[in-house]
Amino acid sequence: MKRIKYISVFSLMALCLLFVTSCDNDETADITKPQINLIEPCEGDELLIGDEHGVHFEAEFVDNVMLSSYMIEIHSNFNDHNHATRSSDDATVAFSYKKSFDLSGKVNAYVHHHDIIIPANATPGKYHLMIYCTDAAGNESWVARNIVLSHTAGGHHDE
């Protein structure tokens, strides 16, 4: 009888400890979104079509616990963002770009690269540049910029 009593008390204590531990974990869950500081391209920048050196991309990513990844997406903004092709010229194509990069194991990261190559047959015009950042807990932030693809890129201009 004493043995059953001890087993019951031990089981109850273990159950209470499990409950208290799981409550503590919930209180410390990471719910803070990562921060993005997109340095370049700037709002309104004109990016050169056909430049084999690539687009200058520069950003800082920061999280309170741990980063996971970031993604760059570029898509057309023709006709006020309905994504229809603006030109009937078959010699050009609406440019799109989507690529993810790993930031695992980092709390903050400074990124600088020229990975985005805009092909010579890209359709000039208005585009959206979207940057997404996800932390290890799955929280996501994003930043959007309006950019212009041009055959005679003039750098930064505000519209």
C-alpha cells in the first residue's frame, strides 16, 4: 500500500514539474520579427538592364534570438501592379527574380553581393523589389521598394 502511495505522489510531482516547465517555455517563445535595413537598392533606383556586374545589393538583418534566411524577389509592376506585360514586343520579357539565402546560426548579418543579373532582354519599366527575412522561430519581416529597370540606368531618382 505504501508503495502505491509513493508511486502516486511521485507521478503527481512529475506531472506538476512537466506542467511548470512547459509554461515557462511558452513565456519565452520568440515572437519578435527580425529587422531589415535595406541599404541598396534605394527607393526609385534605376537598375541597368544587361549589366553583367549585377545589381549592388546591401542589407543588414538583425534578430533578438536567431536568424534563419532572407529572400529577394523582383517582379514587374506594369499597369499599376496587375502584372500584365506592358509591351507587345516579343523581343523582351518581364524580368522576375526569386532567391533565398541562408542566415542560420547568426543573430545579425551584413550582406553585400551582386548576385542579381538583369538580362539584356528584360522589359524596361517599373518593378517591385521585395526583401523577406525569417528568423529561426518562423517570424517574418519584409521591405518593399519601387525600382525601375532601364537601358540607361541613372542610379537613384525619386518620383
